[in-house]
Amino acid sequence: MKPFVFMNNLISIKSATLSEDIAQQLTNAIVTGHIPQGSKISEPELAKQYGVSRGPLREAIVKLEGLGLVTRTANVGARVIQLNIQDMLDTFTMREALEGMAARLAATTMSGEEVKSLYQLIDKHQAHLDANQDDHYVQQGGNDDFHLRIIHASRNTKLIRLLTEELYAVIRMYRRHTADQRSDPRQALREHRAILDAIANHEGDLAELLMRRHISRASHLLKQAMEHVSVASPS
């Protein structure tokens, strides 16, 4: 497979910490598919495109390895991961347990203002479905991600680190990869609302149960979608 090459002439880097800025931009490019799965990472080409030295770029690639988005092989170099069903199942099994715990904790730690804001986010996602004939909304990162808000509301720093630094980018990659193949977005939204209702009512056991069921269902649907993509793809 040929190394991936950016088409634009130069990407502007403005952050004081070049490696972090490069890592963020590369992460977004991989998650959204602009850098294809399995692509070889060409350090000379990327250094040229970003207008930086190889040092910050290598630091960024090391960070991507830590996020699970890139693998490095001796005498071969770095490549973007290739998504596969077994890795997805392993990842989502961990996610189910950890996010279930986050939902339980959020039921006691989330503030009234945070709960109100999260209901507003669900209403925003509902409005998108109403305006787009139930077309899937591709969840954004950061403040627009229902799951990420609950994770941060858990107030557990170790849990937050595991979910947002070690698993989050790969989870987003799986979600985006099969977004068009999944069915019934309104069911996912109903599940989000039920989870938030439990959190708002300080029912930690119920919030954890509903979150685990929600992610287990998502894992099952992702498996089906990945199997469909695999069958549909040319050999």
C-alpha cells in the first residue's frame, strides 16, 4: 500500500506545543477516514506538509501509538490501524464496563446544570433527526458527545483517562466507520434519554445497567455493520 500523502500544500500549525497540535490533527484525519486504514505514515512527507522538523512529528506519532490509532513495526515504520471485528468486540467489552461505571458515578456527581445542559444536547440531536428524515447524526467530539460528557461528569480521573485517552479515539473511529450502516438512530436517542433520566433521578444502579445495555447493543450493531462492509467490499 502506498504511503498516504496530504493533498494540500501546507497545514498551518499554531499551537505552542507542535507535537500535540500535530497529533490532534492526525487523530482527526484518521478518525474521519481522511487518512485511510492501513496507510503507511510517511514522516518525510508529513514533516514537509506540516512545515515542521521530524522531532515533533515523531512525538506526535508516538502519541497516536498510545491512542491505539497507529502501529509501528521494525524496519517497516508506522501504519494506521486496520479495524477488525475482534478488536472492536474487545474494545467495546472494556467500554461497556467502564462507561457503565461512569454513568453510576455521574448519578451522584453530575450537577443540576450539567444535567440540564445534557438534556439540551439530546434535544439538539432530536432536532437533527427530525430535520433530516432520521438520517444519522455523526456525533462530534468534545462537548457535543453525549458519552464524553457523562464520562467527565463521573469526576474519576483514572476512569476519565482510560476512556478519553486510551479508548476514545479508536471508539470514535469504529462509530464513524460504520455510521451509514447502522439502523434506527431514534432508538439510540431513546436510550440516551433513559440513561440521562436515571442519572437525573440519582439512580446509579439503573444508570449503569442502561448504559451497559446501550453499549452492548451498539457493539452488536457495529459487528453486523462491519460484517456487511466486509461482504460488500471487493476482495
